[in-house]
Amino acid sequence: MSDPQKKKELSSEMRILLASVLSMLVIFGWAKFLGPKLQPAQNPPATATQPAPQSPASTGYSPAPIVPSGSTAAAGKGPTALKEPLAQTAPVKTDTQERPIVVENDFYRVEFSNRGAVVKSWQLKRYKDDSKPQRILDVVHPEAAEQTGGWPFSLAMPDANFERAANSVLYSVTPAEGPLRAPTEVKFEYSDGHFVVTKTFHFDHSYTVTVDTAVAFDNIPLPHAIAWRGGFGDLTVHDPIPVEQVSILYSTGGKVQLLPHKKLDLLAPGGTAPRTSGNDYAGIEDRYFAAVFLPAGGAPPASVTAQYWKLEHAIQVEGKTAQEPVPEMAAGSTTIRQPGETAAGSGLFPPLSLRVYVGPKDYDDLKKMNPPLQALVEFGWLEIVAAPLFQSLKWLYKYIPNWGWAIIILTLVINMLLFPLRISSYRTAQKMQRIAPQVKQIQERYKKYSMRDPKKAEMNKEVMDLYKREGINPVGGCVPMLLQMPIWFGLNQAIRFAIELRHAPWINGWIADLSAKDPYYVLPVGVGASMYFVSKMTPMATADPSQQRMMKFMPIMMAGMFIVFPLSSGLALYILTSSVVGIGQQWYLNKTHPAPAPVKASRGKK
């Protein structure tokens, strides 16, 4: 073969490359013109035949990735995958205009909108807010909800397109006219032929509402949760500001976890939020009210899932625009896949059913619920003291229908019960006062040594030996005060967090709310003055001048605490009453048990 012919032949490497290119062209051509078409059931569009939603500003985020791995039913790959219109799988149901729907009973007035089938107002008829003049309390925050684009009882879904559509379309409503009176049922339905959403609310004569929801695309159930968006609670409180009192809550194994906004992640568009499962219940609360999602009747315990996050909305602070956090959450139900059930099985994402309690944190009523919710009343670690004190106050209130006078009567009873200990403390103080010159003599001998010097230990030993010879227990004089301290803290928790004490007046025109501060600081001044008189009348149990000065300064500290810290006026009333009773008791003791003559100190070292 001649050299020119050899040059025209392709090398083996070029032949392999050319064969590879031709093979790829054949494969792509077959897939383009002869291959199987994409099936709708494997990639459902979010809004295949639906026009663009007409809604307020929407965030377009997905609160939690709850689609199981391998599921193609709700993967949410977008509506652009289909090039051909799909045959309708459900009749079209919608409305032509937005309309309000009102439901009420003796406890609440709820206003829905059929755009998104969401709640625009939830008024608790038996409670007022702190505005002037006062209005019926509404736990929905419309301004924050408008800005963030989310309302209570909207749906949270993994696919942002589905979620945006479900929360913005116009639903048909049954019954179509109102207002409605509980017990009743309100059903919201939407369908564009493919995307189908239903929400059914069952109202009765209590604060609890049962909510049933179902979401599907072309008969394939889609995962979703029921959200409380836009914030929660009384917007008019001042101490502290409203958002500082709002927390996300969930209970696992009987223990309630509270998450204030500082512990919540700021959710960016397209981001995901933390999620917990196996909860007894979950919700959102402020100091006195709560919206709690519970398992439906007949559902297994510990079957509630919770997602939680926060957004931000703009507020005006001293003429400047600032960003304020908006805590939000969503609740669902734990789904158990049956043996042999596939990811696209009809039972994977069944309709959701939850009970929702929206109302006051009334200790006795919450205790009767299933599961019990009394842990939401934040008595704290002193609940063992706060709960009995609160129940005693409630019992007294039945016979004395004024919480202020009930506190005074409770104070008198407690002080009478502690009077024997006061007598014992008084006698101990007398004994210590009698030997005070001897104690002072011992201290004088060791005053030249520093506190770190081992000689100081010898001084303490001498003083304790003296107490032992005289039969004095130096701690005995502190017992009444030690017993009063947990009562003070427990009573303050009960007064500040029990819904019954919210806006509870004592004397009209002065104390209008026993759970808040005294607006004129009369009670704190009275506390300081009365405690000073008690200290002046009580024998000084210590010979140390610095300790004596501290004891004299304590009444001023107590008065200052009630002015600086958010301690309740109910607690100030208790301490003032206790101090006034103490003045009377101390006068009686001083009269019946006069102080003995002090023992003169012996000269020189023992």
C-alpha cells in the first residue's frame, strides 16, 4: 500500500472516538423521539392548570423536609417537567371572591378567610388586653402575619409551590353563610382538577377545636403539617415586651421544652427548620395563653411532630424601623409505614387530624385534658410550693370574691401557723443578745488576724463552744426567714403566671392588676417601712457591727427590689401584711418575754 493511502486511513484511536460519538447520538435520539414519555404520577406539578396565586407577600420556604427518601409522589421537581396538559382527576372546586367566615361560642369568636382557609382573628371573649381602653383579646397578630405572609392554620409543606398554592387559593366553604354558632362544622375545599386540599374544623362548647386536613395531587396524598404563623398572644403587654413572652413548646416524655425566639433559627427562603417527633403535644404560648396541637381522639400517644423557626417583620421603635422576631411553628402527626407499603403507597401520607386548644392557661382546666397540660402554667421548680398556695387562694376566693383580700387572709393564716417558730426564733435572739458582750470579747482578741489566718478558725471554734455551753442554736433564729423565702418565691410565681390573677384588682383606682407592679409604689414603700419597724423591735442576734448594718439596710433593699424588678403587687401585699402582723407579734413577745440582762464579759483570756 502506498504512503498516501496509509495517510488517508484513520488511526484506531480516532475510530474509537468516532464510534463513541455516534453511539451517544443514537441514544439521545432514541430517548428524544422513541423513548417512553414522562408519566404525570411520577412527577406531579404544583399548579399544572392553576393561574398564579393572588395572595399577600409569600416567603416561599419549606419548613421541614418531611418527604421520605425514594418518594416520587411529592418530590416537588416543579411544574415545568410536563409539556402536555393532564386529564383532570378530581372535580374543580373553588370560589370567585374572598369572603369571611365567623364561628363563635361562649369562649371565642374566630374569623376565617376562604383565601387560604386561614384564621384572621381568634378573640377570647372572657379576656381583655392591656390597651387603653381595653379590648377583647385577639391572639392573632395581623400586622406580622401580613408582612411575613403566613397566618394561623395555614399549611406547611416540603414543596414550596404546593405550600404557596394551598395557602393562597380561594376555597369553597360549607356552610357558605354565617355567622355560625358552635357546635358546628366548617369545611373548606379547593381543587383545580389535580391539586386537592380540604380543611374541616369541628367546633364544640370548649376551647378545643378538631382540625382534619387532606392534601393530594392526582389522588396521591402529599405530606403536610398545620402551622401557626404570624406570632401569638397579647400584643399590648409591657413588662416584658410581647415577643419576649412568646415561646415555642413541645412535650416529650412528659417534659415540656420551651424555646424563646433567641433559641429559634431564622428561616431563610428555601431553608429548613428543626423538627421533632414522638411528642405528646406541641404549640406556641405566651405568659397566659397557648395554642396547643394535640393528638386526635383515638390517636396513639406521643404521635405529634413539631417544626419551629422564626421570621422577622418591621416595627417602629422611637421613630426608627427595626426588625422584630416572629416565632412560628407547625404540627403534624407521626406516620407509621405498614409492612410492604411502598413510598408511593396510599397510606404513607394519610389525612391529618389534630385537636387544637386555643385559650387561657387555666391550671385546673389544663390538668383535666388528655394529655394533661398543666405544666404549661410556669410555676417553675417551686411548683411544689406555688401550686398549694394557688389552690389555697382559689379556695378562699370562693368565699371572699376579691383576690387581694384572699391574699391578706392567706397571709394571716400562714403567719399564725409560723408563730411558734417566731417565738423560738425570738428566744434564740434573746440568748444571743445576752451573750453578745462575750462574743465581742472573743472577736476583739482575734481582730488583728486576717481572714485567711488560721487563727480565725480558732476564733470561730471559741464562739461555737460558747453557743454550745449556753444551749444556743445560731441557725434557729433564721428558721422563720428561711421558711418565708420559698413561700415568697412560690407565691410570686403563682400570682404572676396564674390566669386567674391576670387583671385581678384589689382596690379600684389603685391596684388594678395584682400580677403587675404597684403603679404608684405605695406597697413597696410600705414593705420597706414595716420591715424596718420589725427589725427595730426584734433583738439583734449578732454582735458584728457589719452584720447589724446589713440587717438595718435589708428593708431598703426589699423596697428597691419591688421597684426595680417585675415582682407582682400581690407579693408586695403579702409581705406588707406579713410585716404588719409581725409588728403585732413582736410587740406581744417583747411585752411577755422581756429581754434578760446581758452577761458581762470576763477580763483577760479564758
